[in-house]
Amino acid sequence: MEKRELVIIGAGPAGLSSAIYGRRAGLDVLLLENGTPGGQINVTNEIENWPGVIHSSGLELGKNFRSHAEHFKPEFRDCTVKKIEIKNGSKIVITDKGEVEAEAIILATGASFRKLGCPGEAEKTGAGVSYCAVCDGAFFQDETIAVIGGGNVAVEEAGYLTRFATKVYVIHRRDEFRADKLAIDQAMANPKIQPVWNSVVQSIEGDGFVEKLVLKNVRTEEIIDLPVAGVFVFVGTEPNISYLGENSSLIKQTRDGWIITNDKMETSVEGIFAAGDIRDKFLRQVVTATGDGAIASVAAYSYITEQLHLNSVLIDPEHVFALITSSIDQNQVKLQVDTEKYAKDSGVKIAFVDGYRNKRIVEKLGLKSLPALVELRKGELIRNIEPKEVAAVKFFVE
Ligand code: NAP
């Protein structure tokens, strides 16, 4: 099977930033992308909050990210990831073009637009229903259209759509927008935008193309027909995690499927990291996705080098004594120093591991507390004690 050091899934801002940091750290990086690379940035009309660039289109910034990543020569591969499996501790990425064993994996597949799920939505996608103003807005020159949602995307894209449409209804299920004040103020000052409060879409109808929305007022229960030529659905996003399986038990997620990580971007599975919009996080923006990507790669690099080190000192040798201590506990640091001196004087071989920085190995060996003096044979724990001083170490190894 093909073996790689770092496999990154997804080539949006998070994945590309991971690839840059991974390659600069000297890792062998395989970046898996599916179809059109770049993710949501490609369908973002204007980006004004990427520091150092006052204004850019999403497409342009995305292209720059990609050529920057290409400069460091990761391998790009166009394929669909079907599944991730852990077999005997190895991490396997299963794609439609074969299987790859990875020392570390970064999940950077981002998020997709949430669907309304009402009758007519799926059938009329591409026939008047859209999730991308910059892609489809120009089709609605001098038409009346609707935007669904009350967040930043709905409110900002409604403004963009007024470049083409004569009227844009913004249909929201509550009576106030969720978007930032600035975005709301701009939208409300635009004479072409008309909010429709407390309303949900019951169905999207038309003979072929969209002709009307059937709306229900959630307060009065009143049902009305709203004639429109198109509808843009901006009701938030959901994580792209289909390859992790339904209700995936492999990697810990929130109820809505967002991947839970710590601040090193580590997921609940050792050696699997997540970066960008796929994560459970406070702010999903290009700037936070690229930051996540950088952290994930640096953490993946230290994971890979730590694994190599731990394998060579603990797991691969036929027989080993190892003292595992916590580098933040003064007594344990002293025990380590005393034991190093004893090992040097006596010629007994003892490996030293910082259990504070290598928590996973402590868990893996089933050690409840530190310090721990262990005897391993081919990576298997034979016996262990909790030595208080070097005398106990001597007694154990002699
Ligand atoms: P969002 O902030 O989660 O807003 C989703 C909107 O859709 C909400 O108004 C929500 O209504 C509504 N909604 C959700 N499910 C619905 C349903 N089934 N039917 C009808 N309405 C539904 O999502 P977003 O606008 O896509 O923005 C995503 C993130 O990117 C946000 O954190 C946003 O602040 C950020 N963003 C920032 C900027 C910027 O800083 N310039 C620009 C774009 C995006 P409720 O309000 O009732 O929940």
C-alpha cells in the first residue's frame, strides 16, 4: 500500500495552508482534492478581511493560495475520499483511486451550504434555486428574486444581488437579522431590498423554472404566494463529513457533525487533525481557516517526529527499561536526573520519556500516574512501578 507522511484532505484555504506549513517542515505531503479545488472561497464575491489585502475576490485570493502551496511542491491528487479506517493502529485513507496509509491526516474538507429541505428546492436547483450569488446572480438581470436567511451571508449577498435584480426579498424566519450591524445597516438602506419577517418557505414552485415561493408566516400562520424568478438560499453551512460515515463513531463530533478538536487541532483520534470550517469553532472565516491549517501541520509534524522517536526508543527494541516522568514536576525532574546519573555509572540502559509532552504514550501503556518505570518487551508492557527515588529504580532493573 502507498505510504505517506502527511495526507491532507481538502484543498481550500485550510488545506493549502496546511500543505505550505507541512512542506516547509520537510514533510512528504499528499493533498487530496475533489473536483474544483478551493472550496467556498471560490464562490465568495468580495473578501475585505484578509489582512494585507484591502479588497480581493474570493476566486483571486483562492488562486493565490493555490500557487503559493504549489510553490512548495506538495503532491496534489484529484480523487474522492470514501472512508478513513484505522487498522492495527495504522491510518488508512480509502479513495476512489486507491488506499493510502498516512502517518498523520489533516481533515480540511470545509463546509457546504445548508439546504432548506422544502418541496421544490432539490428539483429547481439550477433552475432558479441557487446557493451562490457570485455564480448565478447575473442570470437575474431586472428580475424579482428572493434570498432566504438572516445571517451575514444572506444580508451581504442580498446587497450584491441588487446589482442585477430590481427587487430582492430577504425572507427570514424571525423578526430581526442575525448579521452584523454594519451589514444590516447597508442592506436596510438599499431601496431594492425588502425584508419579509417571520416567514418560512413551504415550497418552491414553477413550471420548469422557479416562478413563486409559498411562504408561511410563523406568527399568523398565514400562507401567501410570492412571485419570484429565483431564490438564493443562505441559511448557514454544515460540515463536509460524508466520508466519516453516518453518525461517525471514528472521530468525535458535535451533534451537528462539526469536528471537535483541541487547540493543537488534534481530533479524538491520535494522528488525525482537523482544520478550517469543518471544525467546531467560533468563527468560520478564511483567516481562521488558514491559521488552523498552520497549527494542524505543525502539530502533525511534532506528532510524526514524536512517534518516530517513541517507536525507536520504546516500541521497536527487543527489551527496554524506560523511565517516564513529567517535565513540569520538580520531584520527577530530580528523579530523572538521578536516574540518568545511575544509568551512566552502572551501564544499565534506560530510556527517558517526557510523559507530560507525550500523554498519548502514557495512555497507550495504561499508566495511571507518573513517574512510571516500565519494562517493555517488543513494545508490550511487562511490569511497571511508580518509583519515588533512584533506589527503587535500581531495585527494579537489577
Ligand atoms: P449563519 O450566521 O449561521 O446564519 C444562518 C441564517 O439562516 C440565520 O439567520 C438562521 O436563522 C437562518 N436559518 C438557518 N436554518 C434555517 C432554515 N432551515 N430555514 C430558514 N432559515 C434558516 O450563517 P451564514 O450567514 O452562512 O454565516 C456563516 C458564518 O460566517 C457566520 O459566523 C457569519 O458571521 C460568518 N460570516 C461573516 C462575514 C463577515 O464578517 N463579513 C461574512 C459572511 C459570513 P436564525 O437567525 O433564526 O437562526
